Amino acid sequence: MDEPILSVRNLSKTYMKGKIPVHALSDVSFDVQKGEFLSIIGPSGSGKSTFLSMIGLLDRPTKGSVFIDGVEVTKATDSEAPKIRREKIGFVFQHFNLIPTLSAFENVDIAMRFARVPKSNRKERATELLTRMGLRDRINHKPSELSGGEQQRVAIARAMANNPAIILADEPTGEVDTKTRDMIVELLRDLSENGQTILIVTHDTSVSARTKRIIKMLDGRIESDTINA
Ligand SMILES: Nc1ncnc2c1ncn2[C@@H]1O[C@H](COP(=O)(O)OP(=O)(O)O)[C@@H](O)[C@H]1O
Ligand SMILES: [Mg+2]
């Protein structure tokens, strides 16, 4: 087998609630191969968001390591982390998190500007991605002029902009109707079939049922890790 694109080793995170330690993650290990489409499910409080913020370099573990694309990202200093995050990880959020004053095009473009991609490459890439998301005729629209499903597709284009090693999606269908939900999941599945690694955190079993691997968390541990044919 190839080297995994994501490797999590003995990852633990303990928060302090006053003087009481809360073990949000306890010794979690697993590997993800390039192009996998997987979901993380589990009850509220089981550690899903904590886990995502460790992989996404938004917070630091108490113990353990995360390797992305062969790089031990948990070793990054505070000044190195933003660059790794920009180049290796694409985020998709429940509330889309687009910049309201910018058009669809500019929302995708700005992700590449932060990564110092030259202007001519950015224009071509943003147009290509938005077209691929079925938004060719929405390029100059602002988020407020787009439906929830369209906004989430802009957010997915933005997440793809810098060709990330992995896309992390936290409840990406939490705000849309079921028809739009199914369309977004199909789109993500399609991207994974073209080699994009995608990890979704979700409560929705009809979303996890469409992913090819399901990791179920309970009390900060992996309760089960199953291939979903
Ligand atoms: N910043 C924090 N400070 C203290 N406790 C936290 C913090 N974030 C999460 N927790 C606790 O860690 C556990 C896991 O939370 P979380 O990762 O948000 O779970 P999930 O996303 O599965 O609902 C919970 O018991 C939660 O209360
Ligand atoms: Mg959560």
C-alpha cells in the first residue's frame, strides 16, 4: 500500500474544566489513503470537533502526532501552522463561511492569493473550479444572491483551490434541505473518485451512508472503523 495521505498516531487531547480533566480524545490512531471518502460519526461530545481541529492545525494535541502528506504537522510552530493549513488542508463548514462582500469568484481567488499563487493562474483555476461545481453563470454573484446549496459549492471550490492533500468538512450539509444535501454529498463523492481525499464529520446517517468508510467515535475513542461498500 502507498504511504497514507493522513496518519494519526496516539492522538490525545485533554481539556481542563476548572480542575477536572476532560479527555476529549484518548489515544486515537488510524490511516487514510489518498482518495478516500470517509465520515466520522458519533454522539455529541464524543470528540469529533476536537479531532477535526487537531488534524486541521486549529488546536494542538496533548499527546500524539498527525502526519499529512508525509509531514508531521503537529510539529509545526505557531508561525509555520498557517502556511501548512493553507497548502495542505481545505475546510468546508456548516455555515459556509464565505466572505459576504466578495463574489463567488473572489471568494475562491482570495484563498489562492493568501497562498501567493500568481494572478493569471488564479483566474484560470477559480473559473475552472466554479465551472466544475456547476456555477459557471454564478461567478460574479455575492453569497447573499446564492442559495444555500450554491454557497456550499462555492465553499467547496474554495476548499479545493490550493489543491489540498485533504478536505475536512464539518457538518457540510447541516444547513441545507435534503435534496441539496444529497447533491453536495454526490459532488464530494465525485471529487474523491477523482483522487481528492475527503473527511466529513456528520450527524446525518444518510450522509455517512454515502461515504466509503465510517469511523464511529465514542468517548474520545474510535468505537468502530468500517468499510461501507
Ligand atoms: N475548549 C474546550 N474546553 C473544555 N472542554 C472541551 C472543549 N472543547 C470540547 N470540550 C469537551 O470535549 C469533549 C468532546 O467535545 P467535541 O470534540 O466538541 O465533541 P463532538 O464534536 O463530538 O460533539 C466534550 O466533553 C466537550 O465538552
Ligand atoms: Mg462537534
